[in-house]
Amino acid sequence: MADSDSNFDLSQLTQDQQQALQQYTDVTSQDIKDAVPLLERSQWNVQIAIAKFFDGEGPDLVAEAQAAQNAGPRPSARHENLHETFFTDADSHPVRARSPRTDLAPRVVPQVPSVYHLPFFFSALLNLPFRAGSWAFGRVSRLIFFLLSFLPPPFRPRTVVSSFQRGWRNSNGRRPLLPKETAERFKREFDEEYGAASLPFFEGGHAQALDAAKKDLKFLLTVLISPEHDDTDRFVRDTLLSPQVVNFINDASNNIIIWGGNVLDSEAYQVASEYMCTKYPFSCLICLTPKEGSTRMGVIKRMAGPISPDTYISSIQKAMEKYAPELDNVRAERASQELARNLRSQQDSAYERSLALDRERARRRKEAAAAAAAAEKRAREAEEAAARLDRLREQWRKWRARTISPEPDATVKNAVRLALNMPASAGGGRVIRRFDGATSIDDLYAFVECYNLLQDGDLAEDVGKPEDYEHKYQFQVAQVLPRETFAPSTTVTIGEKMGRGGSLVVEDISPEDDEDVDNGET
């Protein structure tokens, strides 16, 4: 299929034609080089093309009329004898005899049986004369239709045959069933009459069996029997169920699908009418005929009446040997097409996997770049926030240093003398200073925080309190003996905690412990 696809340029088709071609090939799996001409003959109607694919193409009346109109004057009639037909003409060019064309194997699709309701008594009584006349007319017309049914298919009125078949179905006393149910009934009655059948009858309608043979490139053996015929019982027991025939049909290498039908059933009767069966028991061998059409199913062998098992098998084998090479070529072509299709599917799958991997890599690179950009942004924002916090903290220290009260004289009675062991962050060492007894603990913390600025004496700059800033101390003041930690507070005074004096230690705290320290009100 790959070779044929490459030989045909799909760009010549319109978008609607390409869609129609895609729908048609999905259903039929036909080669594009054969599908496009069939769609062109069907005016690109997918439904008509599919029907032609399964049922076969009849004569194109429009094309024949156009050809007759455009044709030039007919040449004078040529008379040749049998010797000239098989040998050469006057110009020494070989004249080959035309090979006979096999009969078309139509696809018989039985109609779904209709359900009729009995009318009421009074309406039935009023319609009695019309029904009697209709009954008499139907009897006469069925006789005429029966005689017309023996005409060849091109001359047989389709509606007439269908009407006759409906009359047959309604008059033989057997209830019409669906194709699958009809096949089950045939097999059940066959087993009851001749014992458990060792023949693998197709469990479905004749149309489905024909489609299966066409799809799988197998031979379809259609067997029609009539219980009312005298030769039926002898044919079934001595020929059809003979060991050699059963083994031949069951041999998987022969690629045979067998379908059986009772002509008392509507579907089997329609098959008998379409296949021009005039004598029972009837058998015909059907297969695809590639030389006559890539989708044409033909009847390659007909057998009717009583026949011996050896002759039955020999007749089937000769027909199969004639068409088996053609089917082998089609199988090889389909196998190559399937191989090309699978290879293309694997290539497409590998391409999709590779494309998915590339997309995944691109996505990961994009996510990694976005994560790196986000991390860089967060680091820059954190750095800017830390720098801003340092500026606000330094501004607060300068502002707070100007608010600290100076050291009182020794003459002040309520003065408290404290010894502070400063931390390493504040330069370390021991600081001894007097504080007013009314000084709050928060002022003590502010003194420790601003001790370096107070020592430098650089307080000339008038700095205001920073807005939207809450200062947090990175240390805590504690008494060693007994151990007691003093939290910053604007209401608790040094005099209340220390009395006339004491020794305190200033301890640095980690940022995690900073949340446990109560800063009080500033």
C-alpha cells in the first residue's frame, strides 16, 4: 500500500474528496489506486462507493450513453472463423480469445420481517371482498412472477422477484427470522436430521459469510438443500457428510467457509433465486476474482443434483486451483500493505514518542529556567528586604539613642547601680552605670542596643522614628543569681526588679528564639 500511496498524489484532491477517501478506505481497506477511480465513478459519494465495493458494480448506463454519443461511426462488421480466432490475422498479430467472465455473486441481504396486527372484526368484515380479490390476484401474480424468476438477472424485474419472494415467505408456513437466527435453526434441524454435524457451518447470514470470504480471501461454499427433494437425503449422507468431503472442508489450508441454507427459509430462497438455482441439492463455490475486479466476488463453480464425493471434491479443487494463485497474489499484496501500514504506524509511534520526549525536555528546561528566575527574584527581594531592614534598624537606633535619659548623679536617692556584662556583638566587657529607679526595662534594652552610639557620642543628627517598623531586640537581659530573664517592658521599672543595684548579663539570642521574646510597647 505504501508503493501505491506514493504513486498517487493526494494533493490533487480537494479537502472534501480527501475526507471521502479516508472514510472509504477506513471501511474497505482498499488500495488508494483502486479506491480513487471507484469514488470518481460514484461521484465521490461514500455510501454508493461502499455499496459497489461489497455488492459489485453493475453497468454504468450514463457512461455507456456518453460513450455511445461520443463514439465515431462504427466500422464495418468483421467476419472471422474459429481458425482466425485462435491463431493470427492478416497482419500476423495474434488475436487472443476472450476468456469467459464468471457470474457475479450478489450480496443477498434479507429484509427484516414485518409484524402485522389483526384488524377488528367489523373492519375485517367490511374488507372481506377486497381481501378475497387481493388473494385471487396474488395467486395469479405469483404464478407469473414464478415464471419470470427464471429469466437471467439483467432481464429479471427486481420488484417482481421481491414480491414473489415475499409471497413465498408468507405461504410456506415457516416464520421469517433474522439471518443469525435462521442459521441457528438450519444447523439445529440439520443436526436433528443427520446427527451432530461435523461441518463448520457459518453462524450468520449469507451476506455476512460473503463479506468474511471477501475480507479474509477465502472460498465460500454455499450449499442449498430442499427437504422436499428426493435427492437431498442421499446427497447429504453420502456426499456432504462423507469423511473425505468433511476432512477436505475442515482442512484449514483450503481456506473454505461453508454456508448452508434450507430453501424453505426466506433468506435461502432469496439466495437460490439470485444464484439461479433450478435443481437441488445445489452447491456453488464463490471467491474474489481480482482479474475481473478488485472487489468483485464471482461464482467460479456450480454443482447441482446428486454427485459422488470424489467428483464433488475434484470439481471444487479444480476451481480452487484456477483462482488460488490470484488470491495468493492478493494475500501477498495485502500482507505487504499491512507490513507497510504497521511499519508506518511504528514509525509514527516512534516519532510521537520522540516528540513527547522533546516536549518533556523542553518543559523541564522551561520549568528549571522559571524556577531559577523565581529563586533569583526571591533572593534579590530578600536581599533588598534585608538591606531595607538594616537601614530602618540603624535609623531606629539613632532615633532611640537621642531619647535615652542621661546617667543620674550619685546624689539621686532612687538611683540604681547596675553592672552589665555586654555580649560580643556589642564589643563585650563589663559596663557599670547608674539608672533612675523609674527607668523602664525597655529603656534598659534601648541603652544596651544603642550603647555603641552613646559611646561614640554621634547624636547630632536629628533622625525621626522610622515608619512601618517594629524593632526587635536580638538579645535578652537576665539575672544570674537567682536566674531570671527580664523581657522588654515599658511598665516595669528597674527599681522594682533590682532595688538599689544588681549584676546583669546580656545574652545574644537566635532568630528562632526571637519570636518567644515579648518586646512590649515602644
